Amino acid sequence: MGNCFTSSKQSMAELAPCDFIKSTPAVQLYGDPTSSFTLYLHLALLYKTRALQFTPTNDPIPMVQFGPEKVSGSREMMVRFIDVKLPQPPLMVVVEEGGETAALVVKMVAMQHRSVVWHLERMVWWSEDLVTRGGRRNDDPTMGSARMEVRKFGKSYSQLLEVMVEHAQMEERVVFPLLETAERGLCKAANEEHGRDLPIMNGIREDMKSIGVLDTGSNDYREALRNLSTRLKSLLEHSKEHFQEEERDVLPLMEALELGKDQQLRVLEQCIDVMQGTHSHLFSFFIEGLLPREAMQYLDLITRCKEEKLVASMLRRIIE
């Protein structure tokens, strides 16, 4: 499920295997292995413990057992039960009365921002480490030679780039046009901001191509690594600023549209349809950048508007 990188928050990547291997009591999960409900609880329990035993059954309603205590019921009730039994990391979002009013798409966009920022911070940390070593091999044998590590770095950036491009397309095709119906010209600056980041993003990709053919340890190689790290830091700062402006000045205006529940679900489904790569082959990568409770929240949003088979396939990608 990823490497353990130093970051300001704990994501799934950081929780595995560093925080998962604990002397927690064995937990039993029973349920249909093709059911999104069962897979959802499986993921929830993986955030909590590796001492998990899963027994496939034909029962459409899964059951969780801690010692002699067994429970089955609604998804919310069972996650709450799991949180009580294994408090860390928390999965339930505690909402005070009247405190949760954001439109569904606003929640989705904000969590996508969190994942992108986490991955960018990870890439910056990684690039700084590459610069410090200057072509010397990482002490971690799983990373391979210096050239192999650079290829892994490039693959990770390509995945992140695809998520970022799809996120921008989602906003430009679905979110911003919706807001434009309320006030013309409202999202012009946000669209322009997307365009300003493209040269930096493409420049990073070109830097990686250059690094891939240079002799590791040469002066040119070290200089290319420094340029790469500088560009990544710039992209991180631009992205943070852009996301903060959107969440402060643009996304709250979604509430003024006063969309009904069915309308919100249609908008949410349109957003997911645009981000096909992120929600299919890149879903495990994307979810790494979220806190456990954010990941469960994100899945809750998807299950509101997508069919059982799609949700189950997304969950299987994470678990497997």
C-alpha cells in the first residue's frame, strides 16, 4: 500500500506497514466478497489492524466479530462500532448539529485537493532526497538502483499528473459551468490559473526525461535533479495557493445555487464520469493521499450515485 514518507498528516501510505503492525486483537469479518458493503468494511478494518480474518459467505449483510461480540447492521452503525473497538485511526466524521452544510460536490473537490497536495509534498520530499544523494543508491533495497528509483519517481509523477489534469477537467466541464449559470465570469480566474500551471507540469515531465538518459552521479545529472526539485516546489506552492483560493472564494458559492438532493447527485455523478482514470486504474494511488476518515468519506460520496459493481471494483483495487 505504499511507502512510509514523512508528511504533515497520516494517509493510507503512511499507515502501511508502519502503523498497521500492532498487537491488536484478531477481528473476524464475514460477508459476500463481491459486495461493496463487505469490501467497504474490509477496507475500514485494514486501516485499523492487520490481525483481520475474512470468511466469505453468501450473506448480503456482512458481520464483524470482536472476540465473542458480533455485530451487523447499517454501514454507519458498523463503522461506528469498529471505531469504538479500535479508536485509531478514527474513521467516522463527527459533525455537530447544523455544522455540515457543504454541497456534495464541494466535499468531493476539497478531498481531491487534499490528495493532490499530499502527493505533491511526497514528490518534493523524494526529489530533495534524490538531490542530496546525487546519484547514490537509496538504502532501501526495494527502490533498486539510482536509475530504477528515478523510473519509479517518473511513474509516480505521471500518475499524479493524470489525476491533476482530470481534476482540472472536472472543474472546467462540470463545476465551473454550473457556477457560471448563477454569475457570468465568476470562474474566469480559476480557469486561467489552471492554464498557468501547465507549463510547470510539462517542464517537470521534460526534466524527468532528461534525467533518465544522463549518467547517474555526473554534474549534469545532479543539476537536472536540482532543477526538477525546484519546479516541483513551485508547482506545490502554486497548487496550494490555487486550491485555497477555490475553497475560500469559489466553492462556497455552490450553496447559493440551492441544488436539491437529486440535482447534487447528478452533478456528483458527472464529476466522477469525467475523472475515469482517477476512479479506475489510479484509485489506489489517489486514495493513498487521504486520511483514513477522508478516504471513507470519499467512498461514501461515490456509493451515493454509482452502481454496486463499479464501487466494488474500486474497493477491490485498494484491498488487493
